[in-house]
Amino acid sequence: MIKPTPRSLIFVGDVFLPTSVDARLQLNGEIVLNLEGPITQRGKPALGKVNLRMEENHLVESFGRAPLAACLANNHVLDYGEEGFLDTLQALDAIGTRWFGAGREEDNYANPLIVDIEGVSVALLGYSSAVGTIYAESGGLGVAPVELARIRKDIAAARERGAARVIVCLHWGAENVYLPRPEDVEIAHELLNSGADLLIGHHAHRIQPFERVNGRYVFYGLGNCVFPDFEGPAFYADSGRPTVNKKTTWNRWNLRSLAVSYNPATKDMQVYRLEFRGNRLEMARWRREPRPTQLRAGPLYGKLYKASYLGGKLKAKLVRWALRPYVPWPVNPKARLSLWRSRLWKH
């Protein structure tokens, strides 16, 4: 296997580190990851969602080095409010890891982050449209939203600041679904035509397809890079108390992810498959070499996506039930079906 040069950027998917793991990849380059949750022991939990946090900073211990940058544009970075978010920035600053995609609107959510890779100026931009994302209100802290006009403006601003390459990270799609949403395919094509050199997606917790459009690539979902099973209080009520104790045990496909090596100087790119097992992240062999596919938003793709959505959700539930059978009680099939239908296309 040919290793990328030190001039490469290594993009990986969702990273959640409640404890340290062995993620010392034998890849030469600067790591850019999606940090799936705050690093904090403080803060007020956000209401009505699964709340994630890492009480200690395990990035250097786990990866063997400080990542170059962390994308904070996701649906968990503000799970413990502004206190938790500010603690996260302090923890990242302490190890020299830069960040982008979240903050205050007046500061454009720290977009773009300009980094120098051996003389090549690269702009990193981050945005989220995932369910549970906390956006800024009344001058407060929040995550940059996926808005086409906003991202186009930010791409142009990055070019004006001298960026030779512009890379956009997008937290989007539906969890456990193989195909990207039709609207996300449209946005991706628009952004590539608007001057983005590379699009990196995450949030689905599984690998999704990637495309080559006019010589430029979009990776719709890199999957979970490092994301151990977890358990903890969740869905906090107005009283400040959790309503459930949430336990998540990942399926096999949730333990696989992609790493994308991108050389800003030459635009050379390599794709690697990773597997996370037993608290260890390892390089995995491909049964066949990865190849870009072609996705075209339209009526036919809309039908394919709906089938992928229903299949992905059903498969995840069936496998989970087969491994841990249970009968929900009390059971109200009519009410449960109504709730499921109302939330069907809310990703």
C-alpha cells in the first residue's frame, strides 16, 4: 500500500472519545476530524436529545498526535451548552488543534479556517443540517447551518483571502441510511460548481457513496471513525432530569469508516478503509478498490432514497432486536405507528 506524503490532509469521520483508544494510524499527514461532542465536565444538558460529552481530552493519547483541526459543525458539540462548548475550545487550544464550523454568527462560526500545508493555503469550512443541531440565537453560540447562499459566500471569501484550495465539511443525511438525501446531492453538485475543491460529509454513522463531479470529489459520509458503544442519561426534560437511560451498541457496519488523504499541492487523493474494534482503529483491506459512483437527484433517485431510508432504518432495528430481544411495554401499536409516520422523513 502506498502511503500518502506528509503534505496530505487526512480526513476522518465522527470521533467520540469518552475514554482513550488506540487510533495511531500509520498514515503520514495532518488529521482533520469531526469532533462528535464537547470536551467538558460542566454545562447544562440540552433538552430532548441524546447528549454526548467527553469529560477528558483523549485526542493526543488516542491518535498519538494532536489533530490539525476539528470540525465542530455537528449536532452534538453544544449538547452541554455554552459552558461545555467553551471548555471544548480551551481543550483544543491546549493541544494546538484548530477548529471551525461553530461559534458566533458575528464571527461567521470560525469559517473559514485557513491552514498552510507546506506553502499551500487551504480553507476549511464546516456546516450542519443534522437533526438536533443547535444553531445560534440572539448573538449566542451555535453551529453554522447548511445554507447554499451562505456557503457560496464563504467559498468566495476564502478565495479572496488567498486560499488555493477550499474544502467544505458537511454534517448531514440520515443515520444508518446508505444513500445521501436527494436535497444533499443537489447541494453537493452546486457547491462543487461554485468552486469547492472537495466535500467531506459525516453524520450517517455508516459509509455512504462518493462521487466525482467535473474532476472534484464529494464524500457523502465517511462513517464512524472512533465511536465506542455508550450509555448514559438522555432526553432531558424541562425539570433538568433525564427521561431515559440511553444505551447504544453499534452494528457491524457502524464500525467501518473511510479516511480520505488529500494532497493540496497536487490534488492527489487516496481512500482508505478503517475498522474500529476492541478499542482499536485499524486499516482494513478492501474486497475491491473503491470507485466513485454517480448520483443524480430526480424522481427516480427520490424513490431509491426512500427505499434506502426504510431499508436502513429497518435493518438497524431488526439487527439490534435480534441481538437483544425485548418487548416494549406498555404497547400501543396505533400510537407508535402514528409517531413513526410523523417522524418518517424528519432526519
